[in-house]
Amino acid sequence: MAVAEHWRPPAAQRAHGMLTTMTIHRFLSAAVLATLAACSSLSTRPEPAAPTAEATQQVVLMEALNPDVRQDTIQQTICTAGYTASVRPSTTYTNGVKAKLLRERGQTQVSADEYELDHIVPLALGGHPRNLKNLMLQSWEGDDGAKRKDRLERRLQVLVCSGKLLLNEARSAIYFDWQGAYVRYVAH
């Protein structure tokens, strides 16, 4: 070992020819500690891979969900009459978020009536009522409009509550490609 090859006993001990067991023990202890310190600074674990775009989207989707709504709780939550009204945020909250999003787009409050504050994952499928990652402005009219998406939301809720579609499949379909889901589940 390189450290042992260069080690020499202290000058006083060399001069007197005294190399004690205690001196050797101290040297070895110091050498072991130095080696351990050097090794601990080296990472033997591989660097974690950067998250994929899909993994990142899945995390955002999870943040957009109400944790109280799961496949095993749908009969007590989204499949119960009046559920969405019970979790819908107050208009004070939604109007404030809508105004904030309009300002971020550089639009005035005058255009507010042209938009709905949309839950990306609807409350009827267990979307989070207040998380900003689940809220966006959506125009009312057109192929990208809220009126069209609302039809899909109702259809997916019926399919989930009747057991014809799993909750997570419905959520993923509407979150990642609601227009494709519209073609598949409504306009077929």
C-alpha cells in the first residue's frame, strides 16, 4: 500500500530505535480512517437517471388528483349524487384563479366570460378541486371548448360508475388527450 511504504516512525523513536506496538497501532488506525474517508467521498451508487417526460407528466397528473377518490372509493365519492357540488371550490376562489390566469395571458377581466376555469381532470372523475395544476382557462366554444369537453366528462363518469372503465384509465384519457378520448368515447 502506498501509504505504508512512505510511512516512517517519528524522529524520536527512529533515533532511539524504539518502534512500539502503540505507534504501529496509531499509524494503522490513522491509515484506515484516511482510507475510509477517501472511500466515503466516492459514490458507488449510479447517478439517478433524469426523469422521462412521461414520468414527469405522471407526477403532475397525480398532483391534479383528489387523494380521497380512488377506484375503491368511487361508490362513496364520484358515483354519489351531489358529490361534485360538495367538493367544488367557492366562486370567490375560482374567480380569483380565473383572474390570475387571465392576467398571466395578458388578457383583461373583460374577456372572462369567454372562458371557463376548467378542472383538467374533472371533479366527476376525482380531479383535485383547488390544486392549480388541475386548473386552466378553457374557451367555452369550439372544438377545444368546454361545452364539448363537458360531454366527455359526463360520459367517462358514467362508464367508470357502471364498471365499464377503470377510474385511472378515464383520468389518463382525459388528462393526456381529451380530444382523442372524445373521439373514442363520445363521437364513435
